[in-house]
Amino acid sequence: MNELNKDAIRDLLYRMADDQLILGHRNSEWTGLGPILEEDIAFSSMAQDKLGQSLALYTLLHDLGDKDPDTLAFNREEKDFKCCHLVEYPIGGYEFSLMRHFLFDSSEALRFGMLAGSSFSPLAKIARKFRGELRYHTMHADTWIRQLGGANEESRAKIQSSLEFCFPLALGIFEPSDYEKTLAEQGVFPGESELQKEWLAHIEPLLAGSGLSMPDVSSCKPSYGGRKGRHTEHLKPLLDEMTEVYKIDPSAEW
Amino acid sequence: MSLKSLDPRITREGLPETHDASPLGEIHHWGTYEVFHQTKKGDRHIHVGSVHAPNPEMAYILAKEQFARRAPCVSLWVVKTTDVYQTNYRDEDMYENNPEKMYREAGGYKVMERINKYKKDHPQNK
């Protein structure tokens, strides 16, 4: 077998790790403010899972010769981040955070499912390791969406409008990279468009079963740019806040 | 004017600023579910606490993070608290044991003396 393309793999790892880091940080902003105590704890715990997943991927990048995980997480320029726009938005109302959680984690579970068979075995191992965590995350998200979609007119209207707001942002998860062909040919990852297809087929019945109508994909302009380092206005303030303590003394031992 | 607070949960309720007590609807007051935790297959499910939830599905996903986040777990049961029937504490004297019925308890049998005597008399069977 040919040598795997390291640049292609690194690009894929940064996308995934940056999404998890930023969304994990965002979701942790609900800690102490969740709608009820039990949900506050559950959502915070899942935010922590996200940070743990990003650590595993940053560690893998470090093994490939990049800087150490803390430096990658806390000491990179905004333009070097490869996260999609969906994860950058402020937490908004709980209906927005839940919808983002539903759309993102369903795509992540499918992505990890694909990666479990990746030819890049360290990544396949990580993908298998987090399968259980993601199973709970998607079960949590699916249950909440069904709950709010079916509760009353107010909750249904709120969650439907969140869906419509989030949808173009969520399509940005699948922004193609310059390495799609290489990754697919080398058996590392089947590709973003393949994943998007699976994801649409996966969420459609879940949304319909929750009494929600899925926006029309063909008339929806995906929010691209994040994967190329072009971000929304929300990322910079988040990075500043996230790295505030770290930047006081980057060499400090924790 | 509705009540504004630093806590968004209060603000969100749109409560009047006056002190009139108004009844909260069911949506504000979820019932509770009792949670039972099983450590490994075949073991008993053991009661570990309760969660607030509007239905069993929600109870299950909330219970998972409260009670099965760290300890090993293979299965959870959730049961609506109001579906649990219980005896009343005013009847608790019915559980008291009569001290004259020691023979009903394992500790009521004094056998060690007899065992030791047997061992002494039959050293070859030790």
C-alpha cells in the first residue's frame, strides 16, 4: 500500500478536533444555567466529553509531529482553526443549543462510524473508543428534539425555527477539503459529500418523527469558509476568552 | 413589566413583578422518576436516587448522566415515583423483631462450641 498522505490526514484531524474543542467550550457555557438541574449536569458532562475527544485528536496530531495538545488548543491564530461556523455561534436560547447538538452530534456519530474502518489505524482506534459516548449524545439529542417537537405549539415553533436557522450552518460541517479524493482513495475517510448524504438520510426521519419539517437542501446555501480558516465574528472573542488564562504564562505547568 | 433577573431561567418565565402567587402549570413542575442501577448482567437493579422528568424517555437520558456517569453500569430502570407503593412509617413497629424469637435468626444458634468439641474429639477429620 502507498504511504498515506499526512497533510490530508492532518487537515481532517484539525477539522474534527477544532469542532469538538469549540463546541465543547460553547456547550460548557450552559453549566449552571441549564433549564433544570439534571439537564445542566448531562449537558455539561457531554461538553466535557467533547473536550476529551478533541484532546485525543490533538494528541494524535502531536504524534504526527505537530505541537503539543495544549499549544494546539490554546495558542493558534484564529485563521489556523478549521472549525465549521455552526460550532462558533454563541449558545443563544436552549432550543438553539439543543438543535446544534442534535445536528452536529448526529454527523459526528456517522463520521466516527465511517472512521472506525479507516486505513489510518490510530484514527480508527479513536473512532471506536468514542462510539459509546456518541451513542449517548445522539440518544440525548434525539429524545430532546422529539420531546420539544411534540410537546406544544410554542416548543414546536421554537425548535422548528432553530432548525431553519441552524440548517445552512450545519451544511457547513461538510465543506469539502482539498484532499477529498486522496482521503477516499487511500481509504482514510470516504469524504464529506458521502457523509452529508448519509447524514441527511439519517436526520430526515428523526425530524419527521418529531413533527418537524426539514428545510429544502437544494435551496439552502451552506455556510462555508470555516474549514479554510475564514470564520464568523463569534470565534475570535471565544478564543480570546478561552485562552485568557493560558496566555498569561503559556509555559506554566498545570 | 415582567420580572428581570440575572438568572435567565427566572427572566424566561415572564413572571409579573408583583407578588401575587400564581399556580405553576404542569410544564413548570415535572414529576420524579426513581432510578435503579445494575452493575453487571444478572445482578439486581439497585435504587440509586431520582430525577425530574416529564416522561420515561426523558427520565432515562437524564438518569444516565446522573447515576451512570462513572460507576460501571449495564442497565438502568426508571419508574414513576407515584407508581411506587410504600408502607407508612406509622406502621413501622410491625417490622420490629421479638427478642424472644432469637431462634429465627442465624445468630440464635450457638454451634461453635459443638464444632470445636467435635474437632477436638476427632483430630483426624480436621
